[in-house]
Amino acid sequence: MWAAVRAQDILNKKAPAYSLSKRHCAGRDRNGAEKLGAFVCRSGVLLAVCAGCGYGTGGRAAGGHWGNGTGSAGGCPSGAGGGSGQQPVQPAAAQPALELPCRAACLIDQQTGTILYEKNADQQMPIASITKVMTLLLTFEAVHDGRIAMDTLVPVSEHAYHMGGSQIWLEPGEQFTLDEMIKAICVSSANDAAVAVAELVGGSEPGFVQMMNARAAELGMVNTTFHNACGLDTEGHLSTAHDVAIMSREILNTCPEVLHYTGIWTDSLRNGQTQLVNTNKLLHRYNGITGLKTGTTSGAGVCISASATRDGLDLIAVVLGSLSSSERFTAATTLLDYGFAAYAAVPLPAMEDRPLLIKVKGSAEESVPLDYTALPETLLMPKENAAALTAQLDLPQELEAPVQLGQTVGTVRILSRETQLGEYEVRAAADAEKMDFGTAFGLLWDALTGCES
């Protein structure tokens, strides 16, 4: 389950004001470039000041209200893909009234799950072939668990053969590798391939649908019910823009190999006899697009869950219920343009001078290493509000034995001016047992005799 925090709650001071990514900090950004910073250390407190974090001010327009067809922003889904324990992003002073030709939409930051813009995002409706995101997620998870492999042959049943809509015209008894089937699902949105894969993973499509609904519940997709594996219109087969954003984020964060397939423009099967052409035309139209899935049915309209990356910022734009393919891509482009123009993944100050060891009293171990991996690498911030960041490290001079691996021994606080944006644990990276009498006597004997016992 995830507790989304709306922009109005943030503006009314009912919620924290920032969202932090869960990437690890190692003194460099995600591209390996060193981050600039200066440090002041006093009484066990280390301050790191980040330079060059100022950004230009973006345009602002009047914001809308939640659930009435206009846009709102803010919120953090904490239940999907490692987003737990994070705080919502500080919204811009006023949210834009974006013109989106669709029934519902949702824009989120992929790393933190922060909602940057919404339109009717919790209104249930059909989602067409975007359903296949869940089919793909369960399939990749089965591969990760070792239950199947990419070279596993996928049989074609009579049931899969009779799927309508977009397809690769599978024949009963025909076999393709799982790699080929996934390619057909991602590139051509093949319904027959999706059902064949579902039967492989779940034993049958009904069995697989049970898995889909169970996984949706785990992810906190509270307004979603699946009735098939491919997204064909079926009574009660419904989701929301919000829930689509959750499952899209999950597959992108935990199964990044999906991007190998969603980025394919054209390919072929059956030795070139069956051509595959990607249904996501943004691949050739939008700078930074990486995926993810399109969908179209008479009940759902024209839909897309689009993923894109620029300057270290990963966004997911969900568009449901457009009247045409052109309007679908226009709405997704508008959402992504807004996100990249208004927000930035700001690198945290480098902490190259942070201590790597801490002394331990009362143990045969003189010190233990420190683990800083709880620190984020970037901070999601509105560009107009981005300011110099500081990292304040609070550690004792020494620890008292025993010390356990993973024990919290200090904290790092991230601040923008006087505002605390987050606090992260520094942990012991090794054990240090308390010295007993025998160990102490042995060390004393070694010191007196110059020999090791």
C-alpha cells in the first residue's frame, strides 16, 4: 500500500517538503563524475557544501484540483520499487494547467515515485495493452527466480492462437524462445505472445491472472483488477493512471532489461518473414525516450506509459483514454516536457573526506569500517527552488564494544539552507566483539613477550 501525499497537503504544511532518491552515495554521480564540495569538521560533525546547484526559474501557471480533470502535483508512492521511507518533493509555487488530450494522466519520478502531475489519476478505466507491463514484470521475475530462462521454448496453445487484436499470428504447436516472445510483446504488443507466455509462467491464463492480481495488491495498486494477460476489453478489467505508474516504475527499477526490448524500433521473427515495428512512435520523436508500453482498444481508447531519461532524471508519463494516437503522444510529450523543465535530480555534495573507519573501545578490533550506502546520490527538486545543499555527518569519536554488522552508529543530515531534507543512517560494516578476559590476557602476553599467542 502506498500513501500518496497531494500537493495541497504539502502547501498546507501537512506533509514534508522533499523527496529523496534511494541511490547510493559514493562521492560521485551516477555517471562517475566527481561532485564538487567543501567540508568543515567540528566535534565529530562533518559539513559538505555542494557548489553549482542553482537553476533557472521555470514558467508557472495556475494549478488545478484533484480529481476534476485538471492537474495537481506532489505525492510519493512509497510501496513500489524501493520507494519506502522517502519524503515527497517540494512542489512548485503554483502548478501548471496543462492541456492534456486524454481522460487521465500521471507523471512520476521513477527513482522516488514522487508524483509530479496528475489528472483523474485514481479514476478506474480500461488500460488496453498497458496490461502487458504486469505480464512482463511477472515473466522477468520468473527469470530472475530461475524458474524459466530466456532460451526456454514457449509452446503455443489453442487458447493463445485464438487471441484477437494485435498479434504475430502464432499457430498451435509452434514454438518460440521466451526472448522472441518478449520481443513480440514489447515491440508489436502481440496478444497471442502475451497469453502464451502467461500460460508458460502461470500454467494457464486464469492461473496467471491470479498472479497478476496478487502482485498488483503487493504493489499497492488498490484500484486495479486484471481479468486477462493481454489487455483486451473485458468487463471489470480496470486500472488507473496512478496504478499504471506504480507497475511501470516497478518493472523499470527491478527489471531494467525490459528497456533492451522496448527500445527496439524494428525487428523480425521467423527468419525475417514476420516484421515487428514498435508501436511507440516516441522512440523516433522524443529525446531521451526509453519505453515503455502502448495500448489501444475501443473501451480504453489510445494509451501509453512512456519512460524517458535526461540529465540523470528518470520520468514516467502515463496517458489513458486519448482519442487518437497523435493525441496520446502529444499528451505524453507535454507531461515529459513539463517534468524535465520543472524538476532536476540534484547531486548531493561529495563527501570524499568522510571517515571510513571508527575506533572501537573494549574490543580486539581497533576499529570497524563505516557503511554510507543509505545515502542518496541525488535529490529530486524543483529547478526554481534548487539551492546549495549541505551534508552534515554526526559520528561519535569512538564506539563501545560489542558492535554488530549493520548497527546504526551515526547519521547524515541533508539540508538546503536551514531546511532539513532528510536524515540517513551510517552503519557499521563489520562486527567488533567485546573483549573477554582470555582475549585481553592473550593480548597483554603478546605485548610483554613480543610473540603472538
